[in-house]
Amino acid sequence: MAEIDRMLEANAAWAARFPGSKPVRPARKVAVVACMDARIPLFGVLGLEVGDAHVIRNAGGVVTEDVIRSLTISQHALGTREIVLVHHTECGLQATDDISFADAVEKATGRRPPWAARAFTDVDDDVRESIRLIKESPYLLSHEVRGTVYDVDTGLVREVA
């Protein structure tokens, strides 16, 4: 069975117990920027329910131009004010570097990506860099941001100072 078929079956079960529509504005007025890693069950980890928060996920949970775009829309149009970053231990972006990754993509496709992978070696330093990028953005109404690291071995989240 193809994965999409499994997902469609799961959706039918979800729809049968669906509690109904929620307001478009996040109830807890928070946006979460997190890594796309499949080992992070974000809603359970942070105690979130459907409708509580905007969740923006990408490789590494890094702050990119598109993340700033999404946060700007989240704040200006939909009322969020707090931002929480969730990076994690054993991130795949720690296992490469921007040049090696671009070389591999170019070798496989014949095209070098115009964007950087944004690889990093120290997860805490990358959280601090993401915080800096958010705080320096001229487009955000609120720069209230806190960064965390999720431990994929223990399930615990710790705040990065």
C-alpha cells in the first residue's frame, strides 16, 4: 500500500472524530519554528492542541527568509506575538556542510541549488543565531522569542540561553 493510501485511511478515522472547525487565529498567540525531523512529535512535546499555534517546520528549524515571511503573516494578519524555536539533538544538518551538500545535489541533478542548506555543528549556537535573525527582523511586530533544544533520546526540551 502506498503511503498516501495509508494517510487517506487515517484521515477518514480522523474525520470521524473531528471536533469541528477552530478559529483561524491561534488560541495561544504563539508561532513555533521547528525542525521537520520526524522524531519530534511537536504537539505532544509542547502540550499543544489543534488551533493553539502556528507551526512552521523546515530542515533544521533554521530561520530563513521564508520563515520570516511566515512569521510576519502570523503576527500581522493572525495575531501571534510569541515565537518558540525548537531545534533538536542529532540533527541531520549537523552531519553535512553547505558546500558538501550543494556538491551532492549538483552531482545528482546537474544543478547547484541557489540556496544554502544552512548546516551547523553546534545546535545551541544555531538556536542563538535563529534568535538573532528574528530579533533583527524589521518586519515583526514582536521580537519575543525563546529557543529550545529537544533531546531525541529523552524527549525533554531544554531552553537555550
